[in-house]
Amino acid sequence: MNRRHSTYTYGKVTIRKNAWIGMNVTICPRVTIGRYAVVGAGAVVTKDIPDYAVAAGVPAKVIRYQDPAEQTEL
């Protein structure tokens, strides 16, 4: 086997307040998930996701933004 198949890269991932991460999401190193952001199931996040964004896909892309005025603390 080639060495590249057995070498793993680890890095810091930042997940901000009240972000929702779906099942089986892959988040690459040095990525930040913004406040109140939602990442759809199965997404591969390669870039930062801004606050209040809804992202999905491979690679993950922002598909819409939530209204910050509608967000409430429980």
C-alpha cells in the first residue's frame, strides 16, 4: 500500500454556538461552522460556513440563509 493511504491529517475544527450538523458529515481540517448554521446530512465541508447559512452537498455549498430575527434561544 502507498503511504498516502495510511496517513491521516488532523486539524482544528471550530463549531460555533447552536450550529446543527447532520448525520455522516465530513468536516475538513481548519474549517469553521458559523453560529446557527445548518449542515445537511452527508455533506463534505471543505470551506468555512458563514453564520445563519444552510449548506449541503459534496462539496458543501451554501444554499440559503436563515433570518437572524427568527432565531431564538430555548
